[in-house]
Amino acid sequence: MAKRGNGCHHERVSRRELADFLRRRREALHPERSPGTHPPGRRARRTPGLRREEVAALAGVSVSYYERLEQARAPRPSPEVLTTLGTALQLSTAEREHLARLAGQVPPGTDTDRRPVPDEGRQLLDRLAPTPAYLVDERQDIVAWNAEVAALIPGFEQMHAAERNTVRLAIRLGGTFCRAAQGAEGEFARQFAAQLRAASVRYPADRMLGELINELAAHSTEFAAGWRDHDVRPVPTLRKVVRHPQLGDLEVICQTLLLPGTDLQLVMYQAEPGSPSAAALARLGARSR
């Protein structure tokens, strides 16, 4: 699923990815919610979303040029064209950044861009106690954590560094550690797809990231579907049920925030105030200190 390379090969891959991303976002639009398009019923629609000519008109580009973009045959669009395409396709901030990277307007990242965890990040994790919290990088490797996380995840501190990865933990532990709250099934996979899709464009030569993507795709049809949809919008809040060997089932709210000034994400496990799960998390925190 994930392809790696550089030079001309990477440019060809990026063009195909750009074409697929534009098509997916166009097909996801509702004509009635797109000002300036033909009203439904004026002409029968045989395909979902907007037509290519409608997007071209909204973006102020020729139909032939936009068609070539979706066919991976056009030159890379300029920043100005990307701006108008982002508006026409109603892209979010994350999707606009993703589009710019696919179009080569933002250079790919390298390992030198990955910086060590700042001291402020580690201090924040300690201050968040008794809330279990950790930091993850673009590969979803858990690079720093507080004592509550080690107490929450069975055998966490004994794991090899490569195993301390949220994707691999989800595959390995599966339902034995946590599951989605009722009505939130599939959100884990969609979150992973969004995060790793964005990371793969930023670090196209990262072999380990490619292996991780292929590993998850082989285990999750929902991830594979999310990957094909080119969804890069973050999922900041998920509801989970964590199964702890001593404390039982804990209903938690998993929140993900970008750590300012870094590419790291802060992940926190919280519970509704006053709930049995909140009391259990407080007991867990007291034990871990």
C-alpha cells in the first residue's frame, strides 16, 4: 500500500497521490452546499459530488487543466492555484497543508527534522498526573510518557522500543486492552489512517513508516478504506473503554493535541468528572507515584 522512493519516482507517486486526493475530495462534496454550481435536477448526475467542470469554474482554472490534474498529467499547480482549489473543494486547514505537500510546494521532511523530545514536553507529562498522558511522533511511536501510562498499559515499560507504538499496540492488544465506545466503532482506524497518511507525504522516504502502514492495512479493512479515502483530517477526541486487569473497564475520553513548537502530539486519557472511571484513574495515579 505505501510506496517509498525519491527523485523522479517520488514525483510520479506524488502526482498520482495528488490526482487521487483531488478526485476523492471532489466526489465527497454535496452540490447543494457548493455555491456557484448547477442546482440538483438541472442535469442528471451520474457520479457523486461535483463535476470536474464545476470545480474548475469555482477554482478559476480551465476544465482541461483540472482534468489533467486528476489524471496525473498536469504540471504541478502553483501556490495561487492551490489556494483556489482549496477553496473550491472546501478543504480544511489540514487538507490544504496536505495538498501543498502533494503538489511539492512544501519540501519533504528528513530525519534531521525530527528533534528530540523537549524538556518542556516531559515536564508537561509529569504535571498532567494523575491523567495518563504520552507523546507520539509522526510514526505514532510513543516517545515519552508519564508513570500513569506505564500503570495503565500492561507490561508497557518492559516492551521493546519498537513495540511502544500506538498502531502496533492496537494490533497486538486489540480488544484485550481497549475498544471503541458504543457508536464509535471504526474511529480508531480512521484516526490512524489520517495521521499516517499525512506523515507519509511529509516523510516519503521513511521505510519504517511504510512498513507500519502496510502492517496496519493487512490487519484492518477500516484502515485500508480510510487510507483510500485520503482522509487527513485529525480526530481530536475519541471515546474508548480501557480494560484494566485490576480496575476493570474504564470509560475514557482520549484527546489528542499538537504540542506547540513541535511535530509531536500529546495524547491524554481522561474520564467524566465524578464518574467511577475518574475515581479509578485517580487510584491508578496514586499507585503509580
